[in-house]
Amino acid sequence: MKSIASVLAATAIFLAGGAAAQTPAVAPLSPSEGTTFVQVGRLLANPANGSVQRDKTLVIEGGRVVAVRDGFVGEGRIVDLRDAFVLPGLIDSHVHLTSQQNPNGRLEAVTLSSVDRGFVGARHARRTLMAGFTTVADLGGQNEAVFALRDAIRRGDVPGPRVIAAGSSVSIHGGHGDANGYREDVMHLLSSESVCSGVEDCMRAVRTQVRSGADIIKITATGGVLSNTAAGLGQQFSEAELAAIVEAGHRMGRQVTAHAHGADGINSFLRAGGDSIEHGTYLDAESIRLMRREGVYLVPTLMAGDFVARVASGPDNFFTPAQTAKAMQAGPLMLAMAGRAHEGGVRIAYGTDSGVSAHGDNAQEFALLVRAGLTPLEAIQTATVSAAAHLRISQEAGRIAAGMPADLIAVAGDPLADVTELERVRFVMKGGVVYRDE
């Protein structure tokens, strides 16, 4: 039987067909073909300082920026972005590439194989890249599919963003992240090795994920909206289990991030030494104090809250009753939560939870962040320098500078004046390779 890794290589044939026509793109060019000169009219090279430079040329060799020169210079292979606004490739710190919410989602859990999931993920990865996101963290999906997709993109077999992959979430038996709502025998088949109970078992689950290929450990510290169980959104792991998970992850050289809605689970995870919080719906003053003290990042995933609330309250609601109740409860609270965190000085990294909402729509999170109180520049910082710091890849992503990978995007207007310009990306380069050029 073919492995999913070998099967994924064939997606290049599929992607060259109908799907490719949806977003204009030039044929990818190898970064080894020589020097590329990218002539830029307006350049936000380092969003940390917000300085927009004019009339610059990026000199790119071997997939990296080797120089930033004044004026429009170069000969041979020239990319003309003199009328565009250029900024670093964007980073989404929370996606699920191998799935997407839809009315058949519960059926797909028992009908799609890991190979199927890999092909689905390849389609979603391409959409994400074409939307301007050159790096993502995939925080929850079937191990074989997610890790094979990550590796296929790294090899160049399929187009997509660089992937930092968690694989399966470390979860409690019966909690968010485990299989729920199916027949008992089916749930046993769907449950993964990363589901655990007790201190020793949870340490085993972390180590198993690292052995399987996880770059980062993602845990479900509290209940979740889309698990089909009426278990609420509060803390699910014990404090001893949380401490054991964080210790095991850190001993294996992995940062540990937590899906967490309820303040009890957020604060227990932070006290256990956890590295970042995903969602954070019910964070309180203690949460903010702990996050500020430890320099912990919040990934607020506002698109997910907006999406589930709209589905649950709409005429075509496809959620189960348990999911609907939690969506109506938590979804409308997330915008105000992000505002409180921002006002309280919490570090924020960009993340959408795409796979809940549609892949390729990732940039819609920017407008929600601005509605929560961030300026357009601050919102852009969350998806560049802040996300890079959060994921510990600041030397590889988040800014444009000599020595950095040539990851850059371009839009027609000024996203510092209208952040929704980032929903209309016209040019994408990743690692010196042009994937989209309108």
C-alpha cells in the first residue's frame, strides 16, 4: 500500500488543472536560476518599526534576500512591483489544513482516509499560499496526513506555506480533541494515541507525538465549541496533567500551546508553564497578569468565533445541538476578549483557526483585529514579527532583510490605511519562487 507521502507528490498534476485557474499564478521558477531583482514602490520591510520605504530593489539569490538597494536597479530577471505596496509574507499561527467545516464533516470523519486528507490539505495549502500566507502552524489533524503534507511542501512536491505541524492534539478521553458522538466501536477506531488520562499517560502522549514528527505540542486544556459533547468550555485536564504535559514537551525541546476557552483552564495552563494560548474566550484579569508576566502570546482566532456564531444562528445550521449551544455561547464573546487582552498589554499573534472558516479567507482576521481595537499596523505586526516571535522563527520569517528567506507579498493599496487591502493580495513569493503575479 502506498504511503500518503508518496501519494501527495501526485497532487502537482491535480493542482495544475482546474483548481489553479481560480487564482492567477505564474509558473513557479526555481530560486537557483540566478539573481532576481524585485523593484518595489513602497516597502514595509520590518513591520516592527512601521517605516515605509520608497523606491527600493530587493536582490534575491538562492531563495534569500541578499541586499536591499536604493532605487530601481538590476538587469535580467526583474519583477516589477513599482506600483505596489510590498510587505513580508504573512504568518497564520493556527490552521487546520486537512479539514474544513461543512455539513458533511461528521460523515467525512469515517469516510475519508489519511490519503484523502492529504489531498484535501494540499488543496487548502495552495489556497492559503495564494492568499499571501507563506508560513502557518497547523494545530490539530491526523498525524500521517499533516506530517506528510508538511514534508511534501518542504520538498517542493506541492505548493503551500511552510508548515509548523502539531499533528494530533493531546486531549483527555472523552474531551475536546477525542472522538465523540459516534457508536462506541467507531469512537475507539477514531481515537488517537495522543488521547490520554493521568500524569504518566499524558507524558506518554506528548512523547508519542514528538516521535511521530510533531514540531510543536498542541493540547486541549478546556472543552471546545465543535466537539460533539455537552461538556462545557471549562478546564478538562487536571493541574497535575497540565504540568506533566508542559514538562514533557519542554524536555523534548517543543513549545506547548493550549486550546483554551475557560479562564480556569487558561490560568491553570499558564501556571503550569505553558507557552501560548489559542482562543482565550473567557480570559480574565488573572489570565492577563500571567500572560504579561511570562511573555505568553495569545492567538485569538476571531474568525472562528465569528464563523461559528453565524452558522449556529443561521437558517442552514449544520452543527449538532451540543455544538450549537457552545457556538452561541462563546462565539459572540471573542471580539471583546481580544480587545481586553490588547488593552491589558498581552502579546498577540495572528491566527484564524482556518478549517473552521474557509481556507484562503485567512486575511479577514485583520479587519476583526482592528474592530477589537488594534491599529492596522498593530494587526499587521501580529501576522509578521509577532507571529514569528511566537513560533520562534524570527530568523526565518516575519520581515524582509538581507539573509532572510525571500517571502514577500504585494497589494495595490496601502494596508496601513485600509487593512482589508490584505484580502486582495496580488503577488506572492515564497523562498524566492513566484507563485502568484497579477
